[in-house]
Amino acid sequence: MSGIKHPPTTAHAPSSRFPDFDLVRHIDPEARQLLHLASQLGPRDRVALSHIIRRTVEICESDGEEVALAVIEQIQGILDGRRADA
């Protein structure tokens, strides 16, 4: 035996990659489109996006919406031209 332990298979677990379509049907079209776009991201980009969203909400609550939007524009400027999961 090689001593390498493989993680247990999760064939019975629902895939987090595909949304529950019953839930998605009740979401407004813009939110549904955002979920679809986010599902196309790689794992590292999803984590980064999650942190950006959380931090933007904090900035919006403390400094206002205009400041939060300016931060998002700066992040977009940094990411323009960047490969996915680079």
C-alpha cells in the first residue's frame, strides 16, 4: 500500500456547481444573470469575488455608496486584461 489516503467520494452529495433550479426560478432576472456569471468563474475567482462583495458592503455601510462604487471601479481597472484564475 502506498499510504496515500483518498478523500471519500461524494457522489451522493449535491453538486454546489449547479444551482437548485426550484430556487433559481423565484429569483429576479438580474440576480439570476449574476448567479449564472458567477458560476462560470474558477474557484479562486469565486473566493476573490466573495471577499470583494463583503468588503464593498462594509465600505458602503461605513463610507457610503459612492465610495463603495469607486472601490469597485478601481478593482475593475486592476482586473481588466487579467486572465481568469491568473
